[in-house]
Amino acid sequence: MSQYILPEPSRRAFLTGACALVGLSVGAVLLADDASAAPGIKRLPDGRVQVTVSKVSALAKPGGVVALGNVKGVPTAIVRTQASKYVALDLRCPHAGVTVGQDGADWLCPAHGSVFALDGALELGPATKGLSRVTSRLSNGVLTIG
Ligand code: FES
């Protein structure tokens, strides 16, 4: 999978730390606010993000994940859960709001150890519910998130 790094220092620092904490091993696309960082991904003037899924190699097959950085202030990732199904996840842990990071086929919260399936379902507490979804819509191969 490809990896793109956004130029915004604060987001880069955050993701570097998150990756170190949870052993992030997946390719990630990190979206720059200027909407020019990653092929197939652009930020709209209203803050939503559009992803042309066929142009993002990380989404080429089920299980693929793309971290978008913040979408309207929410740390967000897209997961391809099935051949033609995607979910956009709010990466803030429902326990106390710490941003989770990918750990293999799960999301792991570095604060207190909650574990979530790749589709956001709760696997292990102390969180009592899964990751929230971010509004997303797929139309003609383009996901619009936010
Ligand atoms: S904030 Fe995630 S487990 Fe506590």
C-alpha cells in the first residue's frame, strides 16, 4: 500500500506518535488541508472530503484503510469492508475521546486499551460501544465524507 504524508506539522506529529504507540502497519493517506497531498483525494471548500476509490491503492481490496486526518474537525478513516462497501469512522475512542490507531486488523486505543474491529465494532473495553461513523455517501465510485 502507498503512503502519503501531509505537510501539516501538527497532524504529522500526531500520526507519528499514534503509529509508534500502536505499531501502525498499514499504508495511510494523510490529507493536507490544501487538498493536494494525495491522488484521488480532495478536500472540498465546505470541509468535506471526496475520495475516488479507484485511484487510492490502499482501498483496492476489502480490509483496506485510508486515514484522512481531520474531516470537519473529526479524525477520520475510511475502511473498505466489502467489495463495494466502505465505512468512514470517527477515530475518537468513545471511552474518553483519545484517537485510536490501526493495529493489524483492529483499531487500538493507546489510552486504556480498548480494541475495535476494523469496521469500528467494539471488541474489548473499557469502551462500551464501537467507533462512531462519519457521514459518507458513495456515488459513481466517489465517496463523499463529512
Ligand atoms: S480513551 Fe480509549 S480506552 Fe479510554
